[in-house]
Amino acid sequence: MKLTRILLAAAVLLVPLAARTLWFYQGIYTPAQPILTPDYESLQPPQAPLSTPIPPRPASDSAAERPQANLLVDFTHGNWVSLKELEALTQPFEALGGRTVLSTDPYTFAEQLKNADAYLSAAATMPFTAQEAQLLSSFVQRGGRLAVICDPTRSYASSPTTDPMLDLSSCTASANLLLQPFDLAFADDYLYNLEENDGNFRHLILTDIQDSPLTQGVQQVIFYAAHSLKSSPQPLLRTSPTTRSSLTDAPDQSVVASLDSSGQVLAVGDLSFLQAPNHLMADNQQWIAGIAGFLAGGQRQRTLAEYPYIFQRPVTLLVPANQTLKQGFITILGAAQRQLALLNLPLTTAAQPVEGSDTLIFGLYQNYEQLAPYLAAFDLEINLQSGGGILPPGLTSTPTEEAAPPAGTDITPTPSPELSLEDLLDSLGSSSANANADTVTIPGLGSVETASIGLVLYQTQPSGNTLILLAATEEGLSELANLLTSQGLSTCAVQDNVAVCPLSSSSSFGQG
């Protein structure tokens, strides 16, 4: 009986286990085949084409002799860009012999612009003042290069409660104020393409490229966030016809980079192509090299109002071979050398102009005959009653070997001076000048006594610039030179490339 109970208990335990085993058992286990996976090692993910190599530019004598170009970079208008982001552009610019200078103080902008050959404003979100816009417009008219870059990712919209002055806190509004005189204007949009792009609908592939020195060797450019230009006198880059603007969402061809009609102003609707690694994609690097060449290629004419930045090459001070240098002259020479050293320009002396150098001349009115080849361009009439004679306007004489005349001049108008020449001449008593006094007549302005004024004359020509300082005495010449090195032209009246400076020295002509 006891055995029967044991067997029943065992059956109660084993029967369910056997039933589960028979129900779920599907035979002898056979290992499954290995799961097939892609051959990751052989896969080649799609990549944007890298930039084409930049061919070496052939060196030319003219390029080697060209003065160093200075690029002034804007950082005073809420620029949403860092200097690091601009290195893809500034490095090839400097490789061409240029120098990059940062504009970080609006109060020194006008002074810095005097020594600039090109100006770059990127992603500026604060407006330019009317004075700044006028200075840049005059800068371009004198041959300076201007580049304005705008980007839809570098703007921000002001709220309805924002100060009205900040309603222009966007890249397009600020840029358009600056570009208005040049018939260039950005649209406040962004461009996209759903059919042809570089992996993102905002990454535009540009193949419609116009022939220009800026686009030499460029076949394809990729912009990563672009504004369109609604006014573009000389288009450089256009999108494909399937590209759309956020303003209309309609497919149309748009211009994204253009020059103005003079070829001196460049507007580009994208900044992101300068960022790494975007600058290496397609022909972006070659396009950037073209912009760098554009900025470095300006031939801006300096004006006397931009003193002391009128010299661009090493300076040669003309000293006749037979002249004995006196203490006063050596003092003047040392002061001039110290001032030019601040501009990284050496000053040396020579008996005649040196090719590839700018020229500095100190002279007395009584020595006008030796200076005639240099004074002829200014049409001055020097009347020396004390025994010299008259230098008629436009006198030209055959120069000696030691005083070869400079090349043709190009006198360029300058901004209005702080002091008018008429007021200065009146203050010097020109209307009541002594009939027996030595005088100098400035065309269109009248005569002044030579004893009371010094003249600063400036000539600019491709071969080199020339600055002439004239006074009646050696003491007056020393005073004039010291005035320029200490105060510049702040006490002088400037008209065209002639400055009239009042002097206190009124001694008779120095001897020797």
C-alpha cells in the first residue's frame, strides 16, 4: 500500500514534466546558418569631391614690385564671425604679400582706412553710419577694394519691442546700406534645392560660373547657406534653375556672388564656404584664392589728406651730391626716419630718384630752378623780389642726370579739409601782401608771402610717389618738417594734393 502511494506521487510529478517535454521538444538541435551581414570593409560611403589643387601662379616682375596691400577687416559692426573662420581667406591673401589689419575701434576707423587697400566686412549685423559709408564710398572711388559677405545663418530678427535703431540688426540690412551706392543688394532670404544638393537641401551646388579673374580655374562651388542678390551688375556665381528662394518657394535661377559695375566691390551671399572643412569641397579653395587675389590686386591712389600713409615703398630723400649736411638738416632727417620706421619703411638718401622707391624732397623757394622738373605739375608761380626771379606756371625744363623728372601725375580729389584754403590765406594777410615781398601763387587761390607759409606738394604715379616740402628759410623748412612729424596736416589746409601750412619762422633766406 505504501509502495502504491509512492508510485502515485512520482507519477504526479513526472507526468506533467513528460507532457511538457513531449509538447515542446522539436528534435535534435541543429545550429543555424551564420547571419549574413554587409561587407562593411568594402563599403565606400559617398563623399563630396575635394577641392582641385591650386596651380602655382607664375611670378611676375610687376607683382614683385607692387607695394604691400593692407586688408582692413571689420569687427566693429556686431560681426557674427571670428578671425579663425576667416583664416581660409586671410592666409592666401597674406601669401600674396598682403597684410591683415583688424578694425576693432570705431573711433580709429577713419585713420585705419587711410592706410588700407582693401576692406572686408563679413556678417555685420549693426548698421554702418552715414560717415562710415561715405568714407568707404570715397575709398572705392580712389581704387580701394571692398568685399561684403552676408549669410542667412548669421542674422537675427529684432523683436517688436526692440529699439528702432536695432531694427537693422540683420546681415542683409547692414550690408545693403553699405552697398547701396554700388547698385548691389542682398535679398532677405535663404536659398534651397530639393533636387540637386550636397546632402542637404540648403547646400547648393553651383556650376553656372561666369568668366572672371576671381573664378579662374573654378568649375564647381558649394555654398552651404546662401542669400540671393536682388541687384547684381556683374554676376559671378548663379544657382541652378531648380533652386528656390524662401521668399517665394518658386524655382528660379539666383545670383549668389557679384561685382559692382566698376569691378571694385564684391558681394557674396554665403560665409559658410570659408569654414573648415567646407573650404576644401569642390573648387571652393580655388574660389577663395580668387577672392584673395581680388583683395590684393587693388591699385589705390593715395592722396595728401591720407598723410603719413602716402608712402608705400622704401623712401629716398634727395640730397645733392655736393651739399654739405648741416645740423638742422640731420635733425630733420632723423625725425623723418623715425616716423617712417613706424610704417615699416626705410628712409635713405641719394642724389637722384631710385627706381622702385618713393621720393622725399626738402627745398627752399629760392632753389626753384633746381626743383622745376618736380614743381611743374602744380602750376605754381614763385615771385622772388629779393633777387630770385619768377617761376612761370607750367614751366618744364630739361632735367639733368641728377634730377630726372618724375612720371606723369594723377592728382586725385580728397575729402573736404577741416580748414579751407581761403580762410587760411585770409589769415595770412594775402590780400594785403607787401608788394616787395616774395610770394607764391597757388592756382585758383591767389598769392601768399613765402616767409609766412610752407608748402607740401604730393605727386602720385605708378613708378613711385613724391612728397615735396617747400619753405622760405632753412628754419622754416625745419619747422615745417617738425610740424608734419608731430601733428601731421592737422594745422594745414589741404586742397587736392597741395597743403598750405602757416609757419612762425619769418627770417630771411638762409645762406648756403
